[in-house]
Amino acid sequence: MRVIGGQQRGRKFTAPRGTNTRPATARVRASIFSRLASRNAIAGARILDVFAGSGSLGLEALSRGASHVVFVDRARAAAAAIACSLSQLHLASRARVITADFHRALAELAEAGERFGVIFVDAAYGADSTAEVLALIAALGLLAPDGLLVTRQFHRTPAPVGAALVCVNMAKIGDHRIALYRRLPSVDVSEDARTSSSGSGGLPRGAGMRGKDPHAE
């Protein structure tokens, strides 16, 4: 695996052994980052990479000028591979790796008052938890008001729908569906909602996504 853009272009990075992770291919990454670049979303942004796996999306973002990336994956092998890649690419000072399931990691980040300009959600195809993760991110207020959330799903998996995030762009690449979401302007997450969600694991009423299914570009 190689970084395809930015300062680290052409540099190799480490992928965990086995079939438990599926790094985003060069074609998929090129599509995602083209869409983000057209919206000036990467340079200087704080980024969250959920289900990071090999870290391919977060590493690509760092190479392209993101200020900081938080990588989240519950697998120790994945976390170790990401840490190795960060060291090899001299990017460790601009990154943090959290080895935990997404419920715990997102609650921890919310309690610390974190907000991100870009969030990647690349859940496993076999047990796709994208909808649950997006609802939790919306409930905890982890996406900045002008931020973008990017999902990668199997193209036949139902797209998340709800009330707090709206799909602004969608494309099919092979058997992948790439979608970009934004917060609705009216969504305002209170500190009480952030605290109660992180403490109880439940979601405030109304949290979720709304899909427009715009096959743009």
C-alpha cells in the first residue's frame, strides 16, 4: 500500500496481516480526496478516522495537510500497524491512535470536547454499523458545524437515514458506495445531550441522518 497524494506521495505504509481489514484502494482514496479537495476540507483540518484498519484514509489526509488525525480501531493489530506507519512516515506528532470500540472511543472524544472537520466512517461490510455510528456522532456533536462526514459501504447496503445529518454527495465505485454528509444547520447539540449520551450509551431523541441520495458528479 502506498500514499497517493501530498507530501508523502509514493511512500509505503503498513497494512495489518490477514483479512480482517480492507484498506481503501488507490481508486477509492482518489475519489474520496478529490471530493474533499473540491470543498477545501483537508488542509489544516482535525480529522477522525473510525474503523481505521490500515489507517489508509487518515494517513492520506495527513499527507495532504491535515493538522491532526485521531485513528480509532478496536483491533490491536490494526493499531500497531497504524503506529508503525506513522513512525515510518514521520507523522506521529500529528496523530493519536485509540485502541477501543467506537462506543467507548467516541464517548471519550466527546467528553474531551473534541470536534472534527472531517470524519471517516468505514465500517466492516459483514456487520455494517454505519447507521449506528453516524447517529452517535450526531448525538455527541463530534462533527464541526461546517464539517464533512465520509462513509464507505457495500453498494447494496441501505444508506443511513435520520434527522441530524444530510447526504450531500454520493457515488458508486465498483462495489463501494461513497457518501458525504453534513450537519443540518438547525442541529445544535447541547452539553447535556453530549454528557448523557456518553454516560448511558443511549441517543437523544431525533439523533440520526437524513438521506437525499444525490448522485452528484
